Amino acid sequence: MRSLFFTVVLAATTAAAQVVPEREMEIIQSLYDTAKYAEAARRANESMAVANFSDAQRVKLHELVGLSAFNLGDVKSAQAAFLQLLRINPDYILDPFAVPPPAIRVFDQVRRENADALNLVRQQIAIRADQEKRAKEERDRLAKEQEDRRRKQDLMSNEIVVRTIEHRSMVVNFIPFGAGQFQQGRVGWGAAFAISEGITAILSIVSYFAIESLFETQQIVLPDRLTADGSGIYTASRRAIPENRRTERDVWTGLKYGTGIAFYALWALGAGDAVWRHQDEIVTERREPVTPTTTVPPKAPGARLRIFPTNGGLGAGVTIGF
């Protein structure tokens, strides 16, 4: 008899090991979708007896068993399967787009008839959730204690962890010449933006002064106007660029606006890059050996009497050391 029992247990264990829950779910769902209701219900019940399904998977399997029984006209078996489903998840709702209304009415009837029992299930689920929460908090507490012990061991092994927290300002990212990149420690990119923006800014400024240097003061004769006393022709002065230097003006003007636009474009690109990579705080850790220091106790104040010769006699004095 004992040999037979061990054989049955071994066979059940082997069957459970051969059943893959996800694959079994796919097979049963396929049987149900192809209207093989009896085979789907049978396989689902057999699988739940040997396989380690999750609660969500068992809910789905009981749903398929209940719907299969309902489609076969076995309302009592459908009600039994729905009740098993609700004992796992008392708040489960059938999909009204996939389940026919008559089956939903049977499901709701089972829920109403077992309302008191399902309320007890809800309480048990809440208690289990609270226990799991407490267990998680206990695991977190133990992990924290383990981390504290590890740090103490580090200190005892003549090593300390030095943590540096660097606070970075968002405003710096909007300053030109790669200030945001330099703040983030990206020296190469910061230098690239600083050099390129500096070159374009210098060229734009040089172009401005070059254009200003082209201006000359010119005398204009207005033959149709006389001076105020009527003694001569009226003349006026104006500041303008001579006609023979208009080509230079056009070249310098294009260079001024081109480099100006390039400067602002590089500034915007650098600011955007810095904002994209911005972090308010940077925490770095490093281990350093602990070097023992010898503390020298302070010397106690002391006094010493001194006697020394002088012209015509002796002198005395007190020296105080501290």
C-alpha cells in the first residue's frame, strides 16, 4: 500500500513538472476558442490539480471552465466554477464584450447568493495583503540593518566611505561659452562651445567696427539753398560710406550678421544640451583608508624662577611656559 502511495505521489510530481502554466493556458484558451468546451473544461480541471498556477491564472481557468459548462448547458457546473473563481477574486467582473449576457447573469447570481461568504474572502485577502506588507517592511528593515553592519565593518577595516554631494544650478546652463558643460564636468564640450562662440562673437564685433571705420564725413552742396545771410551757397556735412567702398561694406555686413546668428545658434545649442543633461545633485562615493592620528596632550602651564647678575647686584625673574 505504501509503495502504491509513493508511486501515485511520484506520478503527480512528474506530471506537475511537465506542465508549464503559460503553455497550458494557451492550449486551454485555444480549445475554448475552437468551441471544444468539454475538452477545455476537462483539461483545465486536470491542470489545476497538478500545476502551480498563479491566482490570476486560476481565475482565468475557472472562468473558462464555467463558460464551457454554460455553453454545454450544464448550469450547475458553471455556477460551481464561477464560485471557485470568486473565492479567489470576489470582485472579478466578466468582460461584457466577450461573454454573452446570459452567462453574465448566472455569474452575477452566484455573486449575490454567496455575498456573505465573499465578504469573508475579501477580509481574508485584506489580512493577507497586510501581512505581506508587514513582511516586506520587515525585509526592508533587515536589509537596512545588514547595510549598517556592512558600513560598520568597513570602518573597522580602516576604510571609510566619503560621500560628496555636488549641487548644480540650473541658471548656469543658460550662460554662454559652455558654462553649463563646464559645470557638469564635460570639459571637452565646454571648451568646444567656448571657443566656437568666442570666435563668432569676436568676428561679429570686428565686423561692426570695420563697418564703422568705412564711414567718412562728406560735404554736400545744396545749390538751391543759400546761407542765412544770403551771401553764398548752403553746404551741409553728412556721415556716410563712399560709393567706392560699398563692396567692403556689404562683405563686412554679411560677416557681421552671419557670425552673430552663428553665435546665438551655438549659445542656444549649448544651453539646450546643458539643460538636457542637467542634474540638481550629483552624489559620488569613494573609499579612503583611515589613518590613525596621535593626539598630543596639552602641556600644563609651568613657572620657573630665574636669578641673574646685574651691575651692582642680582636680578630675579619668573618665566611662565604654557
